[in-house]
Amino acid sequence: MEDVVELSDGSYPSFIESTDKVVFIDFYSLACAPCQTLLGYLPALADHFKEEEVVIAKVDVTANPKLAKKFMVQSVPLAIVVGKDKMVKNAEVGLRGIDGYIKMIDKALGNGGGFFSRLFV
């Protein structure tokens, strides 16, 4: 299986219905420099979460306008985390460090609930 899944207008509906994993989706444009940086992070994210129930995916907004409209993409890069329940759990516009994306995914997985959860363990 490929580490990073390329989703399209046509493949997204059946993909999302058939998966029972958390899905991290990078909406990008080839003309966007920050998008290129985030695209470079995707293999590392896939490797980091290879033992978890996580799929790392990407969507070219220029080639897939229906998906861009569905997720109301106004600016790229846009990172979205879809939970196992098929609901959007988090969305972040702009480039973050790789640790920021790891935290987004961990939150959807229920890992590392943040500062206050550590206080009351």
C-alpha cells in the first residue's frame, strides 16, 4: 500500500465510506510554495503513524474542485483531520511545523489530551 493516498473528486466518497481509520487530508496546489513543504512532510507523517489507525492523504484542489468546494477550501495549504466517525475533527489553514500536524492527528486518535489531561491522570 502507498504511504500517502491521492484522493480525487471521484475516489473520495467510496474511500471515506470504506475506511475505519482517522484520515489526515492535505489540500494543496502545485503553485503554492508552503503546500510543497507540507507535501514533503506527508511521508514522514505516514511513517510516524504507520502503527496507528491513520491514513495520510492529499488532494490537489485545482484538479478536484468538487472536493475543494465540499470542504470549503478558501486558502491552501489546508490540513483536515476526519475522525473514524467520518466527521471533521480539526482543520488548520497555513503551514505548521510537522509537530503541529502530529498533534492534530493525536488529538483525533485520543492520544495526549493536552496540558490539563496530564494534570488529572
